[in-house]
Amino acid sequence: MDDRSSGTWVIVLSLLLAYLLAIVPFPEWALHYRPQWVALVLIYWAMALPYRVGIGTAWVAGLLLDVMEGSVLGLNAMSLAIVVYITLSLHQRLRMFSFLQQSALVLALVGLNMLLVYWVRVGIGQSDSRSLLFLLGAVSSAFIWPLMFVSLRHLRRAFEVH
Amino acid sequence: MAAFITLSAALMFVDSRFDYLDRVRFSIAYVATPVYWMADVPSRISLWIDDVFVSHRDLIEENEELRQELLFAQRELQLLASLTSENNLLRDLQAASEAVRGQVMTAEIINVSNDAGSRRVLINRGYHDGVKEGHAVLDADGLMGQVIEVSPFSSWVLLVVDPRHGTPVQVNRNGERAIARGSRDMVALELEYVPDTADIRTGDLLVSSGLGQRFPKGYPVAEVTQVRHDPGQAFAFVRARPMAQIDRTRHVMLVSVQAVDDPAVRLDTRPLDAWQSMIPSDDETPPEAVSGQESSAETPEEAAEVVE
């Protein structure tokens, strides 16, 4: 029991950092390239510790992101829960994948996440974008994934989060 | 899984249609506040570095510039004082009262929405500073937008260039009224339903008309950059560039609009008010418009001032 709850703060801290990176102001030209930090961190933890970070965690994390971004409550909660659900069902295979394969899957997952968010936003009239350029964020997420993976794994091992 | 999706869908539906969830959002926002604050630290540090490492010569130059600007501003203020008194006199003659009066608060932009489909900014004033939904946001050059969502210590502002934002405006030159909506590319404003015969020209200054009780009256909103008459279209196409430094400014002002509650004045002027709105109001030169060269010589009173 004690062993299992060890290092919760590492998970919380990594999520907090992801929030920071998600809302830190970006220059205008780089707006489309912003990786989906929160989604990436959740995917990692769901893959590494599926019994600790699950759909519930993703949902709550998404709700907080909704409030921060000022979008409709439940939007990021839903899309992140779906992303983590898929990750959980694939986590065994995901661990075996090479970085390239992992990145490809991350591209698909983050892309799905962004598309879901985009559809709902346009659907309820909160956003009025007609270009799909924002999907570049999924590409940059896939590019940054190996780095993210290695550093989070390092963190997980250093602080013995099981 | 299905339960989570259903719950999210229900939340989204309720939140987009009704305002029951505003309390919930407000409470969660307390958790988000430190994250906002942290996210703002880098720009704060860079500002601080700018402040600390500035050369003596730059300071002197800036001081000189500011001195000159102040001189100009003071000159215009003098003109303004006489204009105001004249204006008040005319108003008294017509037994009309100034419709709106505002309170001003300064704020800083601390974040920009990362949603490419809307133009919103986050400011560092919220519920605990007395911000309310609907407060107008201005910068030194003109109207920027309005508060659409209030959190404990911050608020979201919808900018005038967002396609879902409409601003009631008036051509400063002749009082022609229109609604200015954000353009599709979200960098300019377009006037809606302007008849082909309307007297609007390139270079005209659009000021807020105060109709709709949202925005204070007479603040510069945009400058007309393009007017196109297409015989195939029912309305003229008018495009305008926002006066506010939408992408550059960090410091903004919040203005709350309050209708003056003076029943005596109200009762007396009711019939006159209705009549008054029918005629173009030449005597209502807004304070800001005085500084614009193109409008300064329009009114006879001002022309007289210049001659003196």
C-alpha cells in the first residue's frame, strides 16, 4: 500500500509542469506548433503505470485544463479520457514499440484529441476556425515524444514511482 | 468509459446552454490561479530585465520623448476643456443628460488564448478586483473588447476582432451608425448591413456609439481602410483596422458603464431624448476624437478654437 502511493507528487508535478507549458504565452507564428503537453504526460503515465493513472485521472486533469483554457467544461475531460482509454488498452504493446512506432501512435492519439476538441468547439460556436493547421500541434507532439518519454522515465526511476 | 463520456457530454451541453455551472467553473479556477501566475513569470522576468538593463542614454531619450508627448497632450487637454464646457452648455440647452459614466481600472494581459479559432486574452483582474462580465476593455488607443468570463483573480476578454464579437459603432464624421463585427481572418473589423448609400469613406474614424449599453460612448474603435460597393450585393463592404494595439499592448483599462440614475432628469427629457436620437449629433465630439487630425477640424466650434 505504502509502496504503491510512493511518488504521487512526481505525477502531480509533471502534470503541473504540463499545464504551465500548455498555457505559457507563445509567439503568434508558433501558435500552431504548441505540443499538447497535458495529453503527452497523461499518455506516458497511463502507459507506464496503468493501475495508477487511468481514465478518472485523465478526466479530472481535462476538467482543469478546460477551466484554464476557458473552453466548455467537459470538453478536454472527454477527449483526454478517450485518449487515455485507448492508451490503456494498448499499453502492453506500446511498451514494446520503438521510439518511431511510439511517436506514430502518439501522433494519432494527439491528433484525435485535437480533432475532438476542434469539432466540439466549432459545433457549439465557440471557435470559428476553418483551417486544419492546428493539427501541426500533433506533429510537434510526436516529435517531442521521445524526449518526453526518456525524461519522464528517468524521473520515474529516480524517484521510484511504481 | 461510457460513463465518463456521458458525463462529459452532459457537462458540455449544460455549460454551453445554461449558466448553472458558472459556480463550479469559478471554484475550479482557484486551483488554476497559481498556474496562471507561474506561466506569467517568464514574461515578468523579461520585463524586469528590460527595466534593469536599460542604458542611461536610452532613458534620457525616452524622457525627452515623453516630455514632448506630454506637452502635446496638455495642449489637447486645454482644447478639450473648452470643448467640454461648450458641449455641456449645448446639452443643457437641449435638456439632455450624459447617458453613461464609467469607472476605470488598469489591468495587464497575462495570457493569450491558444485556440486558433477565436481571439481572447486573459487579464490579471478578476472577481475579487470587482470585474464583472460585460466590462469594456480599452488600451491607450482604443476599444479592445469586453470581459466574457470572470474567474477569481483573472478574466477572459473577447477582442473586437473576433468574428463572434459585434461592436455598435458610429462614424465620427457624420454620426452614421453600424455594427462592426470581427472579420473572418480575425485581424480587422467589418461593418454589417451598411446600405450602399451610406456616407462612409476610407479613413473615417469609427467610435463606439454607446448603444447597447455595453461600451462607453465615444471611444475610438477602428479606422475604415476599405469601402467596396458591389452592385450584386445588397450591402456595401466596409473593412476597418482596429485602433487598439491588439497584438502589442500589455497594459489595458477596464471600464464599467453605468447609466446615470437621475429620475428627475430622465422624466423631463424622455420625449426630447426620443427626438434627439433622430438627428445626427454633430455636437458630440468625443474626447479621444479630438486628438485625431482628420476629425479635429470637422466641427465649427473646434475650427474656431484652432483659429484663436
